[in-house]
Amino acid sequence: MADAFGWRLLGRQRLKEFLKLLWQLQAGSSFGPVRYRLEFLHADVALLEYGGERIPPPNSPLAKRLVCATHILRREEGAWQVVLTRIWDPQTPPVTPPVEGFPEFKDAPLSGMRPLK
């Protein structure tokens, strides 16, 4: 998985740990879909893209955020599996990666990137 800040994780367990941290940090926020697209590239390969908006609760230090994700899925033994995920922002405030517990983010190439103008 690679996310909007260039942070990369390999393996199902590391991804589960990171997503658990994200949900804890975003507790109380509301989420809603903005758009989605599903395209079958082959009978056993699909591209899924979606956009969602996070609206933090009142008095939260989090900002409203539009997040887009792209997933490549492959059907294996009758079940669809995500084989690649990319999460990105059209515009992102400066962010410090959570290196505590995720040392692989320490030298992320896009950490602290600024919004496009």
C-alpha cells in the first residue's frame, strides 16, 4: 500500500496495524462518498477508484479532507483480492508520518509535502 504522502507498507499485517491507527486518530469524523468507478480490465482483473470526504467533529484538530483511492483487484479461486492500493489527496496539508510504530515511514519521499497551488 502507498498512501497520499508517499508512505509505503508491505504485507497484510502492517496494513491492518496502520489502518487501526488511522481509525483511532479519526474517531468521531463522518465520511461520505464523493464518486466511484469500477472498470473490468479483464475477466479476472478490475480497477476500482473512489473518492470520499472526511468531515471531522467540532473542535477536532483535523481538517476536512478529500481522499481518493485506487485499488487493483484480481479474482483468485472465485474470490476478489486487492493486490495493489494507492491512496492520494488532490490537495494535502503538511503531514508528519507516524514513525513511532512505523519505522518504514521515516524516510518517506513525500512526507511533509505541501498543497499544489
